[in-house]
Amino acid sequence: MNASKGRSVTKNAERWRWLLYVVLALTGALVTFVGARAQQKATDDATFRKLVDGLCGAWSTGNAEAPAKFYAKDSGLVFYDVTPFAYHGWKEFHDGVQKEFLDNALEIKLTAGKDLKVSRRGMIAWTVVPMHLMEKSKDGKTTEMDLRYTGIWEKRGASWLLVHDHLSAPVAGN
């Protein structure tokens, strides 16, 4: 009877040891996953901060060719702007913004705010950030306005490209 009790105690100890190994392995996997997610978030924040700041700098050149590298060129894409309501495809967006805004500007400066929010799901990411626009027109007027910006990005090859963006201005007084 003593030998049988000894085997039972040994089996219980082995079960507990095995359970401890499983718990430790799961805990290690969870810590690794959480750490990887935090590292990915930090990388995404830095990547999209650079992209958004580069986009603002490109639009600030006053030439619609400069920001072209940030946009996908698919004809079915839609871009919302302050005015007109929408552009369909990169060509219409490029030509419309050049004509409506950039051709009349002596100087233009678009700046992204510090409060950039980045969300990513695989090969799609979206950015939300307040922006400030300063424009000196050729007729001598200076306009300043705060804007809201949302960009939908798609990873194509090694590059992130805008497949949709939405720029809007709050109603006066808000």
C-alpha cells in the first residue's frame, strides 16, 4: 500500500509540474504578444507621423504634383475636400485642387496637429488629425482655418498610399 501511495503522489507532482509548465508557457506567449502589439503601435505612430507631416509639406509647396506620391491612382477612389464636395479619382482630385486652391495661392502652409491618432488592421490604416491651413492669396488676402483630416491608407508593396481622404472645416463658431 505504501508503494501505491508513493506512485500516486509522484503522479500528482508530475501533473502539477506539467500544469505549471503550461501556465508559464501561456504567460510567456501573452507577454510576448502584448509587447509585440505595443512595439507595432509605436512603429505605426512614427511611420504615419512621418507620412502625414510629409503630406502636409507636399501640399504646402503649392503644386499638386508634390503630394502625388502619397496617393493611390485608382480611378474609382473618392476624396472629400472642403469644396467641392468630392473628387473622383486622383486625376480629378489633382486638377481640381490645383485649380480651386493652389493656382490662386501666393503661399500656402498646411500643418498637422500633434494629436495624430493611428488605427491599423493589417494592410489598412486610418489616421485622424487636426490640421491648420494658412493661405496668402495672390489678391493679398490671408486666410487661416483649422481643419479636420481623416486619411485611409493601404499598404501596397513597401509603401502606404492614401486610398481616401476627407478634409473638412468646422462650421463657423464651433
